[in-house]
Amino acid sequence: MISVVIPVYNVAPYIEECLASVGRQTYPDVECVIVDDCGTDGSMSLVSHFIDKYSGTVRFHVVRQSSNSGLSASRNLGMSNSAGDFVFFLDGDDVITDDCLSRLVDVQHQNDADCVVGSYRQVYNNGVKKDYVVRKPHGNLLMASVIEWQATAWNMLLRKRFLKTCNLQFEPGILHEDLLWNFNLLMNKPVMGYSSNITYFYYVRPESIMTSINSAVVSKRFISYQIILQQMENKRLQMQLDKSDATMIGSAFFVERTARMMARMMLESGCKKEAYWLFYYARNHVYLPWYYCFLTSDVILGDRCKIFYRLIPECLSFRLFLWLTL
């Protein structure tokens, strides 16, 4: 059985379409765990109405937080209340294709995978669509470089036994928790599978965390980035860096690339001081095995070129970063 976990918080305009996409799954054994995170827009009334009128084979049930606790805590609660052998996280304002779970299960059976990643379509409010099709990398280096992997928790079929054995949980109280969670996932060396089929539709909403730029959100982002990066680096340093281990090498690239990505977001938000801290962290505190950049096709040309910013003085490299970013 597959457990689809959907945290629900103020997604009233989208939640019925989300649930309907789960209800249409062609895979025959599915439960849907809906986590009520105490929103204020009537989302749960729509959930109750949908469940009451639904007549398909998917088993829907609701678990409730005692108070608003955030996305991480809601996913953890949904996972702990799931009965499936596999877990699939779905955001309440997105949808999945009718054959999503069937496609991912097919790949899982082929590889006996702990984690299967699907391809997805990004949809903007103006109707623009962009497909991100994942490919199979050498080892787990996909996390390090290939842009088709967005380091999210959604659109992954995850073996629940693996998650329990590794004690993988989402870190409560931070933004962009998926970055840290994906890093911890790969550090436990799961058997990976990849599907080139579009299985998920990710809608870019103007009110989402990723698109919010107000000062309060920016401040929370920066604090979260500091926590995420330092936890990533501390955990990586606790493990021996094996030159033959693509997962370990990939984790180093992932930490460095994540720091640069976060620095760019800070610059776009007008926070140059915070951007400099993140850039400095990426440049001086994350060890990268240079030779590996040129030994695998998994590190794309753009990232290989960006590694050379370490060869020039720090002040000049940050000015170059400013110019390339803005």
C-alpha cells in the first residue's frame, strides 16, 4: 500500500483539485493521510465535503494538529499516521497525474529502490509551463548539479521501512526544510530510482514561501539557511569522505551549490550582507574535491566553471558573483 501524505493549511482554492487527483490514481492500493494544520480559510470544510462525496477506492482519512505547527511537523505527523509500505508527499496546492503512483511503483520494482524520483511540470499563473525530466546519474550526484532535481520532498516514492531505519524526519520550525531533508536522505545512501515520466504538476503561486520577498520572510529564510548549511556541513564532516563514494562527493557539491543558491535569493531580496555570508560559507567552508568535477558527466559545465571562483581573491569573486547573479 502507498500512503499519500497531504499537509493542509490555507489552500482552499486548490485542495479539491489536489484530492481529486489522488482519488483518480490507477494504482489499486492507496490511502491518503490529510493533515489538518489548523488553517483559517475553510480548507478543511472542503476536504470533508470531498471525502463525503467520494466513491472511489482510495481511503481518505484526516489527522489533526492541536495548533498550527508548520509543514515539517505536519509531514512528520502524517508519516507517523500512515499505514503504507511506501510514502508519497503531496502539497495541498499541487496535483499528480492519474498514473503517478503506478509509474513510480514500476520503477521501484525494477530497482528494488528505497526512493524513486519522478519528473514534473512547473506551471506558472500566466500559463507558462516547463518540464523537468530527471535522468539517472552515476551514483547520487544528481543532487549536486543537475537542475532537474529541485531538492523537494514531493514527487518521491519513499520506502517507509528505510525512512524508519534511518530515522528521517523533517526539521520543524525552519523554512526550506526540504533542502536539509534531501541531504539527510542521500547521506543514508538509499537505492535510487528515476522516472522520466511527468508525474507531478507543481504550481508556482504568488503567495507561496518560495515567491515571498517581504522582510519578515527574508529574515526567517536567512536564519533557516544558516541552520541548514551548518547542519549539512557538520554531518558531512562526521563521516569520512571516500574518494570512490559518489554519494559522499555529491553531498559536498550539494552543500556548496545550496549555499550559492541561497546567496542568490538573498541578493534578489536586497539583502547583500546576508548574501555575502552565504557566499563566503560556500567559498571557504565547504571542501570540494576538484578532480571530481572533471571525472563525471553528472557535474554540469556551469557548475564546473563556477568552481573557479575559489581561485580569485574573495572580494573580487563576490563582485563577479554579483555581476553574474544580478
